[in-house]
Amino acid sequence: MTLHTESASLGAWSSLGEPHVVLSLLAARPDWVVLDAQHGAFDGSSVRAALLASRHAPGRVPVWVRTPDGSPSTLGAVLDMGADGVIVPMVESAEQARAITAACMYPPQGSRSFGPSTLLSGEAITSMADANAAVAVSLMIETAAALEDVQRIAATDGAESLFVGPFDLAASLGTTVDALLADDAPDAPLPRVVEAAHTAGLRARGFAGGLERALRMRELGFDAVAGFTDTSLIQAGAAAAVAQWREAATKR
């Protein structure tokens, strides 16, 4: 496999459920930010608050939501709140993928319910066609079953990207994240996802959670990688401050 080093977009991942933390991430101007409502502390209220706050942040950084599931009610609510995109976990078949994209689109392309009176995002929906064109749906590839059906999943109308969750995928395949990232053979799991996405005209996205892994995913051809998290930044900053303090204390 030919490794890629050209530019890819860098995303920030927020799990703490705090709109002020999201604003701090946005101030750093990553290419995009994800609010994690599956494994993070975000719920409906905090997602809405963070999305509304992001409208007042300098510049315009897209804010996505990783939803807890792919149900029509969940997807419709998050999109009504103004998410720029949704990342849907545990997609394992083309049939499931089609149901997800349909739930994100207004008729005739899909079956999303139209609620123009809610204005949960603070912005009126003037055209269902324009709203459909603006929706970005990323389908998470996290299991051996998803990998088996990845080409059919990638062919789903209305999908913007495939999104690799490497920790769940590695666990499902009985390997480690490091081994998953190290394998660059054309038929290896991650190259297969990248190839399927690109063949279908989609982006290949993924979660890295650290810059070293993010750089490796860029080498493997991923177009967009979530390279750092709010929790890791706080932990690393706190650990560095404590270490510096204690090192200075020993020199007194």
C-alpha cells in the first residue's frame, strides 16, 4: 500500500458535556469538533447548549455529534438542534446504513420529520432540499461484521463518510489498536475501509484520540482524523504542571 502524507483535516473530540469546554476547543480553530453523546457526558440539553454556543464562536468551525444510536428520533432531534453532521455508531450492514441516511433526510430523499416551528438551532429551515444538501452523515465501521459489508455500506446514498472507531474494531477483530494501525497491507482492515470510502466517493474519517495515532491514520490515507480530546488535554496539562512543580521542589 502507498502511504499518504498530504494534508488531512484535524478534529477535536469533546466528551465532558460542557459547552464552555467546547468553546475552548473551538478557540483553537481545529477543522471540526465532535460532541460525544454515546460514550461522553453529552445529553440532549448539553448538546443543544453547546451547538447554540458554537454559533457565537469566532470563525465557523463545523460541530458534529456522535449520537448514542441510529434511531430516527435520536437523529432527527440532533439535526433539529443544528448539528453540522452526525456520526452514527455500530453500523454493521448496508440495510442499517440506508435506514440511517433516510432518517436524516426530509422527503422525498428520506423520512425525517419536518418541525419548522421548533427552531431548536435558532435558525429557520427555509428549504427541505437545502437542509438535505447540508446534512453530513458519517457511518461508523467498528466491527468485523461492518468490515465484511464495508463496500455495500460505503455505497449508501446520502452518506458523507465512513468513520473508523479503532478501539471497538480492534476488539471485534481480536487484535490491538497498535497492531491495527501498523498493518498497511492492501487487504488489512484500515486500508480496506479507506479504499471502500474513496471508491464510493466518500471521505474516510476516524478517531485517533492522540496525535501519534492521528498522524499514522493520515499516513494510511484517512481524510479527517479526530486527533485529540478534551479529557486528554486536561489530563496531560495537569500532569505536566504537577511534574514541573515537583521537579522544581526537589531543586530547592
